[in-house]
Amino acid sequence: MTSKSKAQLAPLPWTEILAYWVLSFGSHLYSFYQLHRFSKEHEAGLEREFQLGKGLVTGFKRDLSDFEWTFWTEWAKKSLLWTLIGHGLISRLTSIFYPKFRVPALTTYGLLAASSVLGIKGVSVLLVHLGLSFSVAQLRKPALSWACNLLLLSTLHIQPLQEIQRGWYKTEEEYYLLLFSVAVCGLRFISFSLEHCWCPPDHGGVVQLCWLFSYTFYHPFFYNGPIITYKDYVEQMRRPAEECDREESVFSYSVLRSLRIILWWCIAEYMIHVMYMHSIQSNETYLEILPPWALGGLALALVQFFYVKYLVLFGLSSMLATFDKLVPPKLPRCVSIMYSFTGMWRHFDEGLYRWLIRYIYVPLGGSHHGSLYKILSTGLAFGFVCLWHGGHDYLQYWALMNWAGVLVENGLKSFFSSSFIHSIVEQNLSAAMERRCVALLSAFSTAMLILSNLVFLGGVHVGRIFWKRVFIQGWSTMAPPMLAFLYCFAQIGLEWTSHPS
């Protein structure tokens, strides 16, 4: 939060850094252990209320309360894993034998794979959205394109239309897959429309439409992302295959990456077998009686599971995209070394962050037209994310907390960067002490960041109980040690970003 960049932060003695590592790692393990004990002590009650599933290992139960993980795991077993493998095979075969037909082949495969899961009616919805978005984009009016695409996204929340679409499918899960697909494709339609409005096309309308089809139905990113802009997709897919792309390198890369994805999946499954954090967060009584260390373990487990979950969900898609010469966004950075709202948005979902910057933040003025424009641009970016996720009340609180967090961090950065304050800091604090002050401020920011994530993951009731127990009732007993450990987390984060791997 000072004028110094992260890379210029002063190094600390290795013994001090080691102490931060030990305290950080130890606090994770001990809090997880306490949450595990609480989970096992109340296993019978949790099973009665939430119907814990049969574990993958004999003698263990499995917490099925995280809808997203259960949903995608079941769909992966049913079809998605196999269609993704099919995409990889077609990509390799066409790259080797018919490189000129690679993009049409992948587009056709993506359309067929989507039709096999969503059905003709589901794909027709996407084609209607695509056609309307493409037609309005030809007018080259960004405001009209935004209005059209926002109206299309709003159809996800029209009750009569929801009932009609539900009637197309035998299960609720199939309908949800359509909702997810429409929501993610909505970002692609906005990307295409604005790129078309801003830049004159170097090819005719038919070719543009074909590229939009390819971009929309690119199978690895179709259902859940990660997000890549239309401009980047077209430029990267047009690149010829690199000469160094030998079969041996592709094979070794795919094996190593697959092993990493399997490891992440095992970690996620292990967590929901030994800690029933999603079931516990759904019951206010359990949240109220959790011991302090178990309460901290619950907060850490929820955010860490969310991180590992997206390593799996984005990991396989990103690996396949790399085979197609795309440069996917970097995978999420570990949440335990995130010490600011700004860093969380920049490094957790890098694709969505770039999308928001390019299509909302910068066009609305960003940081180049003064503080008012910066505040407005940031607020509208968070507002759009809230709307895109569904616009529920807990999402509104989450978006407001993140907006406030980013504004406070930027305000503190500007304050400490002013020549008067900076000169006082330089005269009275050593470089090492200045870094310790940065970490201390970051500890408070991290506490609010975790609280906002708990609201996003568990709802307003989870955030309210954490706030009451830690900062109201436990202001003198729970808050100080929590901030001390978050200070250690921040120091590890600062060390990590100062020496990126």
C-alpha cells in the first residue's frame, strides 16, 4: 500500500520468513484438524439433515452440499469428460493430417457435442442469441450491442421462459447446464460485438459469422470457461503450428498436466471426505457452536476448496486449449497468498478480469479520466459481475464489499504515494519495517476479503455470523490472533509476488 512496487519491497531475514511459513502452514493444518474433529463429532446430525453421500473410500462419508462440484463431477462422468477427450483427439489428428480444416472440424465437433447434451432446443436458444447479437453488431453501435446482449442475458431470469425451458429436459441438472452455457456464451457475444464495433473487419460477414460460431462453440471453454476474448481467440487460432510442436513434447506435457489435474481432484475429494464444511455452513446452529479454531478452519477450507475446484475445472480446459495453440488465462493463484481485493480479482479468474478491464473498465474511463471515472468504472464492473452471476441479494452484498475493498486499497495506495506522506515514511521507517507495515495493513484487507468470499460462497447468513463471532463478540479474543496469522499469510504473499516463479 506504499509507493513501492511489490518487486521492490525490502527482503526480510530468512529466519523471519521461515517463521511466517511455519506459522502459516501450521495454522492451516491445525484449524483443518479442528474442523475435521467437529465434522466427525457431528457426523450423525449432518447426515440426518444433509444426507451425506457414500464416500469413495470405505468408512468415510462425502459432503455433497457444494452444488457446483457435485454438478460438474456428475456431468464429467456422464459425458463431458469423454467429449473433451474427443475434442483433444480431433484437434491432434486434424493438426497433423489436415491443418487447414482444423478450425472447421473443431467448430463442427463443438456444435455436435453441445447438441448431444443440450438438445436441439437448447442449442437453438444459443443460435437465436448468436444471430441477434451478430445482427445488432453490424450496426457498429457499442451502446446498442450492450443493450441487446444485456437483454439476452436477462432472459435467464424470466420465470415463464424458465418453465418452458425446464420442460425440455428430464432433470433439473440438464436445465442448469443450459443456463450455464447461455451465461458464458453471453460474455462471448459481448466480446464479439464490441470488437466488431471498435475494429473494422478484414473479412466479409460470412467469414465473421463462421469465426463467431467457432468462438461460441469451442468445446473446452463452452460450458464454464475460462474466458478468452474474441480478438485473442481469432488471432491465436489463425497462427500456424509451431515447428517445435513434436509429438513427444505434446505427450509429455499432456501426461504431466493430467497428473496435476488428478492430484487437484484428489485434494478436493479428500477435503469433502474429512471436512464437511459445506454442510456446516448451511446450518446456523453449527456456525454458532463451532470452536474458534474450527471456525477459522471452516473459513479457510471454504475458500481453499473453491480454489482447488477451479484448478480442476479450468485445468483440463486450459490444457486442451494449449494443444490448439491458444494461450488460456493463467490458472487461479492460491487464495492463501492473496492479500488484497485487487490481487484476488487480478489473479484468481484472470480471464474474467481481462474481460472486465477491456469491455467495461477502460471504455468507461478507467484510471485515465480522474478518480470519479475510476470509481464509476469499477462500480459498474462489479455491478455487471453481480448481474451475470444472478443478481441475488447475497451477490449484491458481495459486489458492494469488493467495490468498497478495491476503492479503499486504491485510496490508501494514493495516500501513501503522495510526496508528503512518502517522505515521512522514508524518514522514519526502514525498508524492512515499511514492508511489515504493508503486511499489517494487508492483514486487515485479507480479513475483509475472506469475509466477502464467505458471503459469496455461503450467503449473507455465513458472513453475518462470522462478523458477529470474530469482530463483535471476539474482538479481544478471536480477532487479534486471527489478524496475526493473516499478517503471516500476507508476508508469504508479499514474498511470493516479489520473487515470482
